[in-house]
Amino acid sequence: MAKFCEVCGKGTVSGNSITHSDRKIKRTWKPNVRKIAIIESGVPKKKFVCTRCMRSGKVQRAV
């Protein structure tokens, strides 16, 4: 599954996971993307869209 949103461009972010004893471990955060059918310029297309874009109404789903 693709790990970036094709609408807003949100992608994988890296950083540190910090334990209680302040040890740092490299880790990544991936966006919650789903492959859905959307209407783009009047034509239905399948794209990877993050759930935030789906919820906020940035895309119109094809039925």
C-alpha cells in the first residue's frame, strides 16, 4: 500500500521514540491511507487518500 496521500501529500515522518529512561530509538509514523474511488474532474479514479482528507470533505467519493 502506498504510504502517502495523493490529495494533500501527507507522507511518512521519522523521529525518535523516547523511553522512560530517555533512550532514543529511531521510528517512523505513517499516515492512515486508503485506496478509494473518487470523482476527479468528472471521472471516477482510484487513489490513495488519507482518512483526514476523506473526513474533511476534500474529496468526493464515487458511488
